[in-house]
Amino acid sequence: MLFASFPQSAASDPDMQIRSYLDALKDFEAVDIHAAIERFRHGLAPSSNHQFCPSSAQLAIEVRERKLMRELLAKRGGLSLVKA
């Protein structure tokens, strides 16, 4: 979905970019990754270029932000974040 939302340069290697994303995001939960990707797709990520796919570092930063927000909202609502 991310690649379909942004143009790719002719020199980019989509397989390598996917591997880089997977490596950078391997320790995060899917819900946070999805939220970050949606923010980039909708132009809401502050580090977004709006013309090209984010780097793996930019995406990881946004995923961390989404994780933090989810955890803060859960804490505020009294929800437990401990996995069973």
C-alpha cells in the first residue's frame, strides 16, 4: 500500500527497500506499523516528503510515535498493555 501511494524513482530497488523496512520494524506491533503507514499515506507524518516513500528510519520514527500514542491512550483509559 505504501509503494502504491508514492511514486518510485527509476533507481530504487523495491525488494531492498522492503527488506530495509522489515528489518527496521521487526520489533514493532502490526497495529503501530499500520497506523504509521496510514499517516504517511494521508500526509500526516511530520517527516513526510509527500513525493516519495519514507526511508526505513522515517517510518520507524513514525511507528515509535504511534506506539507511544497508543500506550498513552491505553494508560489514560486504564487499559493494560501487558501481553497475556
